[in-house]
Amino acid sequence: MSMTPRQLTEALRRLGLSQVAAARLLGVSARTVRYWIAGTYPIPEAVSLLLRTWLDDQRHKRRSGRGL
């Protein structure tokens, strides 16, 4: 399932990641992340899946009381 620029922005906010930090973790340039957020380039499916995995993991850890 693809991710919209708005969903990407929200995912980064929920994960507590800046655009630069997200770029480092994803192995892309900060410019690429800015392009995704602006809708200039489509967000790759692999990035969408990885971010959703991180969000699910974060929710699971919070529910189990382990924090992130």
C-alpha cells in the first residue's frame, strides 16, 4: 500500500524523526525526503512498508511497556 506525502509527514512526526534523521535511517538524501513530502517524487513502496513497520513496532513496544 503506497503512502501519501501527508501520511509520510505524519509518520515522521509520530516516530519523532526529522527529515534529516529519516533520510539517514532510510539511506537517502534529505533532499529526497523533501521531494517525497512535497509530492515531487513518489514514495517508494519499500519506504512505506518500512515506516509502517517502525510505527507498528513503536505501538507494540508502548503497549507492552517497553518504550522505544
